[in-house]
Amino acid sequence: MCGIVGYVGKTLDGKAQNVVMEGLARLEYRGYDSAGIALVTESGVETEKRAGKLENLRSALEAHPLHDSRTGIGHTRWATHGGPTDGNAHPHRGGKGDKLALIHNGIIENFHSLKKELLAEGVEFRSETDTEVAAKLVGAEFDAVGDLTTAMRNVVNRLEGAFTLLAVHADVPGVVVGARRNSPLVVGLGEGENFMGSDVAAFIGYTRHALELGQDQIVTITPDSHSVINFDGSPAEGKAYEVTWDASAAEKGGYDSFMAKEIAEQPDAVANTLLGRTKDDGELVLDELRISEDQLRNVDRITFVACGTAAYSSLVAKYAIEHWTRIPVEVTLAHEFRYSDPIVDDRTLVVSVSQSGETMDTLMAVKHAKELGALTLSICNTQGSTIPRESDAVLYTHAGPEVAVASTKAFLAQITAAYILGLYLAQLRGENYADSAKVLMTELREMPAKIQDVLDRMDRVVEMANFMADTRSVLFLGRHVGFPIALEGALKLKEIAYIHAEGFAAGELKHGPIALIEPGQPVFIVVPSPDSPHELHKKVVSNIQEIRARGARTLVIAHDGDEDVVPFANEIIRVPQCSPMLAPLLTVVPLQVFALHLAMAKGLDADQPRNLAKSVTVE
Ligand code: M6R
């Protein structure tokens, strides 16, 4: 949830501060209730930290500049232990003369007992955080052993929970030491300078050479070297890789917000996710899957585990994969999975879906599935992140970095990856039910242009959002693959516009929720295409009539040429025609645009909604 940056270079100047502050700006999406920096200068370790957004830290640094430095660490926080105050902001200090500064992402679960021990020894604390315990412990270890890597190693082995820790010490001015367990940390390798970050965005302006760390590892960087060891002290090596996107991908590029930019990038997100996954004749090839074809043929049950938007893309996957393969698919919220005594064995494929690859609930579900003997596959957008590393196989989405807290382009890329997986399984098992994989792959390749077409038609949706700025409640209805889209539309509105919103399966309405309908109540209805099976279309048109008869304001998302909805719609938002199963890639777009513009009309910061963070790395 927090963002972490570390830098070490050769020259004593303002660069360390600039690199850390730029990195924090790129990582602010991970947490933004306070921020802080520590620099190792000629006068020792100097820190500045402030509650509130990064801007407050920037102003404080302008008012009280720190000295030149070649080593620095910085932190942007999403509070877990202790409120968002200056005192609780990181870095925290430890050791004799407070010579050590330490920052932390995650939760140290046994901090109470450790703090009790330290208090009994007379150690004084200045914050309510779990982090300060680690700072005091590493500081004291350094005083005892005189080496920062050893000090870190001696302490991490006493900590329980999930953490990334970064530390600097006044006595070793050209060194940053980092440690990770179940929490992200990547290393950036430069020329005469090295970096660390919660993700590569922290240093992408300086280098694209990155080093992925394994679980329970410690990394030490100096300007000219990096070394990795395991928590047990044995030597280890990170996995080097090249970042395939550049700094501009992590910037707004002329858009008002990252969310606006990421919505606009959706045609590319889908196109890039499809790239290289079929032969010329349309046959699907998934070379990167590290699960054998025999193992996949043997699968008799699929369970998706995910949270939030990723869980809604998983719900779309359920409809598609069950239809195409006849394998039973269930979707479980990752945080419920572990506690539901799941029925999982070696013929179960557990698919985790995660944009960040760091969501703790999802990671823990994957680990639990592995313990139970399942095959685990990760659909993930972030290369080198923890969940794909912990899984047997990975299917990367190629949406590019997603910075806005509200997920948009990752959602479309996840749905696309799930379609690819479903069609691949259908092809592999020869159970291609009803549809042909090749025909659908051809149609999938046409979807980026159709998504662009939807984006080009959004003027009326923007107008609607502007005049609905004081709306207090919005309902969303859908059936079949339209149901997860209704849930996603409601989630977007809740999280960035702070409006009460609920998504329902349209058929469920008459079982209770219809009591919410009163004159003027805005209701979005995601209408399936008229050629949907099982008279689905007709049934949704009836649902529209039922709510319209009770005074609802019906905001209908319907395909081009669907005239049946016209008499019952207060507003019609048109999307191009497509196969019923692929429609989510189109129908969700107006709902994303609506939520963004409603948030803007209310004067809210859509990229950084209150109380939220982009990657939820605590359970
Ligand atoms: O990084 P992940 O995809 O694992 O994140 C899962 C959810 O936390 C995420 O989708 C969240 O619901 C978004 N804020 C939704 O817009």
C-alpha cells in the first residue's frame, strides 16, 4: 500500500533528493496520506516528513532544504498502524544518536510483543507505528555488528508478517539495504548509481534495467554494486529483466488525470494483450504457460481468486470459460477463499487475477491453493511481481502501467486474457462448445477498434455525468456477462465519485431491490445483444419496463440497431455490435467514463480517491 524509493549515487549533490522525490511522485498512487524522505548527508542522516499529500513534503523541503547527498530513501504512506500524522509518517529513526533511518511497506504482525520488549529495555518511541519497532531493532543491531546488511538480516528473521524495509545509516553513507517478505521491492541498475522501488515506476526515468528479487531476500546497493542474500544468509541472485515501457507511460501525457489516460489507452491494452498469442492460422499458442498440456487437459474444475475489479473480470471469465470448455468455474473473493475450506485438489486450476500482482489477499489465496495441491495460474499486469512468481504459470496482460487507483484498462486486459485462456483450453481439450475458438479470436482482434468507437461516442455520457453531479444514488443492472459489468459500474462510481451505487443481476430485482425504485431514481441497464441465447435480451427489456413503470430514470446501454429498448429508455448509450460473450469489453467503457466525469464534476481527485490505495498489500 505504501510506496518506497531508494537511491545511491557517487556525487554529493541534489540528485539523491530529486530522484527520491520524483520516484515518490510516481508511486504516490500506492498511498498518499503522508510522505517522508531521509538523506545521508555530510552532517549525518537528515529527514523531513509530512502528513498529507506529497505536495506538503515538497513545500516543507523548500522551506527547510536538506544538505546535498548521494544516498536517500523516501516513502509515501497508506496508514495501517497509527493515523496519518507527521509523527507516524516514515522514515523512523533508530540506533545510537538516531543514525539509522528506515521505511516500511506492509504490516509487522508481532510488533506488539517486540515493542513490549524494547519498552522494557527503556527504548523510547515517538510514533504509534509498527515500523518504528523495526527501526529501533535494526538501529540497535547495527550498533552491535557495525554492518547494515547483517543488522537487517538479524532483525528480519525476528519479524512476522509482510514487509519491505529499506534502511540507510549515517556511518555507511553510500549504502542502501532493502529486505522483502510478501511485499514488493525491485532494484534498478544504473551506471554508477543504483535504485530500489516498490515498482519500476520509481526509477523508470533513469534506467530500464531491473532486478527482480525472490521471497525473503535482502539486497544491498552501493553506486557500483548490488548483492542479494537470503534471510538465512546464503547468497542469492536476483532475476534481471528489461522494463518494456518508458517514463512517458507512467506520466499523464496531456490528460487531466491518469484515469482519463488509462481509459483512452484501452484499445491498446486489449490489442497488446492479444499480441503474439495466435499462429497465422488462428491457432492459439501460449508458450509462456509453464503448465503442461497434459496437466491442463486433466483439469476438472477452475477456481478464480481475485479482489475488487479483478474479481469482476473473473466473473466475466466464468461465463465464457464454462460456455467454451464445459469445465465448472467458480469465482471466490480471494480473502474469502482461505477461510471457506475450498474444495481443491491436483485437478483444480486456481487462476488468480491481479493488476498489481501484489494484492495480499490474492497472494495468500494462491499460497493456500498451492498448499492444497492445486495448479496455480496468474493473470497479471505487473512483470516481476509476487503473485506470478508464486504461481505455477503466468499469463501476462499487457495493459502497461496502471496508475489511477480505479482500475480501467487492466480490467479490459484481464477479460481479454481470460478469453484467451478459455479459448486455449477449449482448443486443447477439443471441447469447443458451440463456438469456434478461431472465429472468436478473429472477432477479439476487432475489439480494439470497437472500443475506440465507443470512446469516440462519449460526449453524451460526459454531459449526463455533468448534470447528475448531485445525484445521491445510482443503480446498475445486468444479466449474464452484463451482471459483472453492472457490479463494476457501481464500484467505479463508489470509489471515485463517493456516490452510493449498487449493481444487481437484473433478474434479482423483483426479489427485493425493486423496492429501491422511486420516481427519478437513475438506473443504468446493460442490455445484452438481441442475438443473445435464451431470450436474454427480451428478459432484460422486460426488466427495463418494470423499473420504468415505477418511475426509474432508465439509462440504457444497448448495441447499435437494438430498437426494442427505445420506447423504455430515458437515455440510450450505443455500443457497436459484437458476439454476446465479448460485449463486456464495450459495455463497461461508458460506465468508466461516467464515473470519471461525475467525480470531476464534483471537483474530486479521480486518481487518488479518499481512503484507498492502488495496491492493497495488507490483508
Ligand atoms: O492489483 P489488483 O488487481 O489485485 O487489485 C485488486 C483490487 O484491489 C482493485 O481492483 C480495486 O478494487 C480497484 N481500486 C478497483 O478500481
